[in-house]
Amino acid sequence: IFLYHGRAYPPDKGTFKGHAVWSGDVMKGDASITLQNVQFFFNGTYSCQVRNPPDFQGFAGEISLKVVQK
């Protein structure tokens, strides 16, 4: 969905264009993104992988998203 390499590169095409916004703080080790104006078809399991060798290497984290009607 999202790439950060020295700066944020939000998606410029595809499903998440205009929806994925960088909300992290690299200096604090926070690689968060925010999904705005979510749609029902965003439901699913997402993984996050951070690579910054040799400073940080680890396993991908996972989160499940369930979009419900307000």
C-alpha cells in the first residue's frame, strides 16, 4: 500500500490512491499509516514490513481490518 524511503511515497494509482496517508514518525520508530475514507472492500488482513539494515530487521506485523457501516 505504502512506501517510505527517506520520505513518504503515497500510492499514486490503484485501490488506495487518495486513501493511504503517512502518519508515522521515523525518529520515534513509528511507521504508521492512516487509511482515510475507507470502503467495505478494504476488509482484510494487512502486513507491515520494515527494513532498515543493519539498524532494524524483524518479522512482518499483521493487522486485520473490518469495515462496518456507521
